[in-house]
Amino acid sequence: MTTNSKHILSVGLAAATLLAVLPFFAGSVLLLQPSLAQLAAQIGLVPGAGPAWFVPVVPISAIVLASGAFAVSWNQRSYLVAGLLAASGIIFTLAALIATGYFAVIAVPGPILGVIIGLGIFGLGVAKSIRTARAPVAAVYLRGGVLTDNKESLREAR
């Protein structure tokens, strides 16, 4: 069995996108939901406790990783990459949606950019799934009792 290095790289990039988005989601849920404030304080997660670079780096890294996964898997059929990208986009959108107070406060720049970025990543996942579903698996030709998978060998068989 051969391994496809492009497929492995694209799955790795899509999984890295999901791994980059999960701490962002967990932090936003713990910090922004009043019912979880006591739990957040117990684990030491309070506003301003994290490094200042964390908030701008996560969206940029998610965009770069998701775009890379989509670009590397361009001619590859992969529902796994599509699912990972779609899940990353949904999780990122939910984190930003919670931060906007379910669209109660829309300020630019602000959490609304997270909603837009999350929907963009989700869109990459949907585009990948549509492209995967519409890609031909293999073309099989039957001419004169000869079954082949490409036109050149069919011409040679004549």
C-alpha cells in the first residue's frame, strides 16, 4: 500500500487547524459564560491571565492552516479534510458568537471578525466536501470485451 504525502500533509494541517481553534473555544466559553465563572477562576483562567499575543495569533494561524490544508488537498479526495475544516469553522464561529453575546454587540474590529473568519473556514470545509463528492473516482472503459482504466491502454489493446 502506498502512502500519499499530500493527503497526509493536508490531514495534518486540517487537524492542526482544529487543535488551534479548540483552546480558543474553551477559553471563550469559560470566560464569557457567567455560569462557568467559578470553574474558570478555579483553574486560573481569568481575563488578562493569558499572554497578550494569544488572541490575535489564533485567528491568523487558523486561517493559514485551513488555507494550507485546502490548497494542499486541491486534487485529493478527502472527506476527512473536509470534515476537519468544517468542524474547525463551526467551533471558531461558536466561540466568536458567544463573545458577541449572540450578536447583541457588534463592534469592528471585534468578535464579529471571528464570526466572519469562522464562516470562511467552514466555507473551505464545505467547498472541499462538494469538490470531493463531485470528483470522479475512476473512469472505466469497456470496448470490445476489454476492461481498462485509461484510454491509452484501450488504444494499445486494439
